[in-house]
Amino acid sequence: LLGLSLIPLTLAYLFGRIQINSRGIRVTPRLVGFDLSWPDLESWSIEGLQLHTHSARSRKEHILSLNVLTQEQRLAVRDILRNCAPEKERKAVR
């Protein structure tokens, strides 16, 4: 039973995709992903190898692992977020 519950997570890891564009943030596949428009984004932060987003609409926190991205790609994610939603960046507490 536990093995079956891990199948969606495995598929997301293997075939998942993150899109950050003028409309917002979209993570697929839909079963384990999310779609968050810029107006619905309450805050975001990058902590270690994870992107944390908070939805104003649903009050949910989404944590997205960035460990499959290269350092250059992680910096690009950060730069795009800082460009599209600079006022919503939450600084990580150290």
C-alpha cells in the first residue's frame, strides 16, 4: 500500500515540470503539482534546495524541491521570482 502511494511522487520526480512566467508558477503533473497566479501568491522564499510558496487564496504552503536543477537553473528561478514578485520575497531565517 505504501508503495502505491509513492507512485505519484516518483512520477512527479521523473516527469515533473516547473513553469514560471508572466501568469505565475505552475508545477505539473497536476496530481502532485499546483498552479499559483501572481495575485494569489502571498509570499515565496528559497531555503536551501527548496522553493517555498504560500497561497493567499488557499492558505496553503507548497514546497518544491529544486535539487534536480543545476546551480545555474536555481539562480534563474530565484532571479525570475525576484523580477515578477520582488515584494513577496520572504527572507530565510538563519
